[in-house]
Amino acid sequence: MRFPKDAGVLDITAAPYNAIANDGKDDTAAIQKAIADASGKNRIVYLPDGTYDLRQKLRWKDTGGVISKRTILQGESQQGAVLLFDNPEVKDGEVIRTGSGAAQNFL
């Protein structure tokens, strides 16, 4: 699914995020910035099809001990938008942390 440019969706490949799919370089900062910008604002962080490399965990913004809600991370397609996590220093397997409790984290 593609969104119109004026839909208010934060496309991680557009400015100011400028993530580049399929280049083998770390996209963590670009995606994390989009998540922080969207946090608590009923916004979609959009990943066009491609493989995005992560070297660090992604975290939803923590404001005063409460993880912000209403932020959606959505790929263009189920098979086409891929987050590839590669960091041997991370032992717990957690890649995306959206809050406390097991149901809020993705491996």
C-alpha cells in the first residue's frame, strides 16, 4: 500500500529521515527519528518495500515513564518491507520495544 504524499504519513525514505533500503547500511537512526516524531500523534511511520538494516533496538518514546501510544509502524507489504536486525551484542533478542510486558515487544 502506498500513501499519497499529503496523507501525513512519515515515510522513512523521505526527508528528513532519508533511510535507504537494500544498501546494507544502518537505518536505525532514520527509523528511530520517525518513530519519535510520530509518537503519541496518531501517525503512521511508513516503510516502503525493501530491506532496512537495524544495528540497535527501536524504542517508542518514553514520556514521564509512560510509553507513547497511537504510533503505527507499517510496511508497504507483508513480504516486501523487511527489518533486518544484526547486532551480536544484543542478547535478549528484543528488536522493537513499544512498552512494558511481553505483548509489547517484538523479536
